[in-house]
Amino acid sequence: MDKIYLDNAATTPLSDEVIDAMVKVMKITFGNPSSTHSFGQEAKILIENVRRQIAECLKVSPAEITFTSCGTESNNMIIQSCVNHLGVERIITSPMEHKCVAETVLDMKKRRNVEVIYLKPDKKGDFDLAQLETLLKDSDKKTLVSLMHANNETGNLLDIKKVAEICHENKALFHSDTVQTVAHVDLDFSDIPVDFASCSAHKFHGPKGSGFAFIRKSSGLKGIITGGPQERSLRAGTENVCGIVGLGKALELAVDHMAEYSAQIQEIKDYTIGNLRNAIPGVKFNGRSAEKENSLYTVLSVLLPFKDPMIGLKLDMKGIAVSQGSACSSGASKPSMVMMMLLEEEEMENCTPLRVSFSHLTTKAEIDALTDALKEISESFEIDKTNIQHR
């Protein structure tokens, strides 16, 4: 049975070019980048080349890029350090953030008595930016605003530049989880006054265990992992050289092909929407997921018109990998916070949310197979419903 992978928002397969680049480093450039001899300095040069590459991509200074293990570490470092070192007393965020942001914010509330305010989304998953502006004007407390650029379940895109400008005008710090958008969307941080952002390489065909944090050099942020001078003392510990090189190669490929891949994936997403609408009467799409202008092209959040908690397992048994929520919540028995915020009680009781996420490797034939499988499952529910009515 050929397997079909449609969970690219969780992770993506490594490209061959990335694997080749990493294997070459592991075989040849094995030195510790903190060593002063030639073995170490050769490794150091590779790291700094990737740092400059990322900085050029985001239109920032290389000194503003700090390598980490992933987006989760980057987000933790930024939020914790803002409270512990920059004197942040209040965090404005949303109930739709990734767990690594949501739980870190709650930890700061519990341990450091930080005031936490949540922007309530509307039923499309959008936020009232006028409310954000009012909140920032109503308090003199030093504030961090933390809002993700693209929601990892619905694909809803935040007007990141507008939010950054509102924060900047009101002397608040702005952090955005950009894990789903780096390498998929053109980001220019010389134009967008965001203070902090995060990235994970494995979201764009790079290796797991490699990411970075963007930290605006004027912010004064300090590291939370101590024990060495690596990464300008912002992140102690020997750098993951082959992972960083893999990140750089993956970013290079993604940026070089961004226009081509985005058009290709958007076509696949549109094809999926049309297929599902034709095959399953009553199917809906959550948030802004089915819109081109306000949604990330790699993510589609589907609401199936029947209740089936086992839908993910049923599809997996047919060789199709999708998600019923974010990867970090997939083991939970209850719906994600994102779906709880967006869906009506009746929808929660009678419908099934499903996240389908795409890459440039996704084909229309794979979408046809997904559609056929979901149609078969849907029709089985209709048969069961008819049998119950006739008893």
C-alpha cells in the first residue's frame, strides 16, 4: 500500500539536497566550532555563513540570529527572558497560540505573577486590533504582545506588520511565532518592526532539532541556557553544526523556489477544497482556511459533517496521514483550544475537525485518494443513520 503524507504542518520530509549537505558536514567538518584550531574554525565558518544567509533572507543583522534546537525553545527563551530580564509585567496573547507559547505564558503568570490578557477571536479566528491598541494605551505596565503569524491549525494569517506597528507606537514588545511562515512567506523584518520571532527547520524540509530565534539587537534580551559563550552568550552549548547547515540548505531551496512552490501548493489546496465540497455535502472549513488572501497556503482546516473521533486512525489504516489538531495536541482526547474557540457547541457535538497540510510534493492523485476515503467514511455514517431511523 502506497502511503500518503498530508501532515506537513507537523513536519516535512527532508529533501535530498539537505541530507547530502548534512552528511558531508558529519563526515568532514566534525570540529567543535568553539575550538580555536582549524578543525573548529572550519565548523565555525559554516555556522556563520548560515547565520548571514538567514539574516539576508529576513533583512536583518547576522547578530540578530540565534541558533536554537527548534521553535519551542526559541519561544520559551524569548518569553521567559522578556519577563526575567526585561521587566515585562504583562503579556497580551490569544487562546489560539501554540502550546509552547500558551504554557510558557501561564508558567510566567504562575511563577512571576505576570498579568495575562487574552484577545478573544471572532468565529473566523480574527482579532480586533482596535482592542489591542486600547489595551496597550490603558496601562503603563511594560507589556509583551505574543501573537503567532499563521495559526498552525487553521492557517489564519495575522497582519503581522500592523500588529508590530501598534506595539511599536505604544512602546510594547512584540513577539511572533513564525514557525509556520518562515520559508513559506516573504518576511522583511527591516520593514516589519517585530522584536522577536521563531523558526523550526523541519517545517520546510530541513532537519528536526534545528531552529533559530530572531532577537532585535536593541531589545537587550538575555539567554536562559547558561554555561558557555556560544551564540553570543544567548544560548550556551555546542552548536548543532550539521543541523544548522541543513537548515541553511533547506532555507536556500525554499526561498529560491518560493514563488513556484506557493503557486503549486495553492493550486493543490484549491483542488482539495473543490473535491471535498463535491464529495461530502455539508463539509465546512474552519477559520479563514478556505480563503486565499487571509490564509496560509499550506494548511486547510476541514470540518466534516459527522462525529468520528477515530477518523485519524481510520485514514491511517488506509495509508493516509493527516491530523485532528496540532502535532503537540494529537494525543489529546478533547478538542484543541483553537477548535473550542471557533466552533459552536452543536458543531463540537456533531462534527469532526481535520487538518490537511500540503507541501510541493503533494499531488492531486493523493488528494483524490483522501477524498475517496473521506467520502466512504461519510457514507458509512449516512447508512448507520438510516438504519437507526428504520429500527
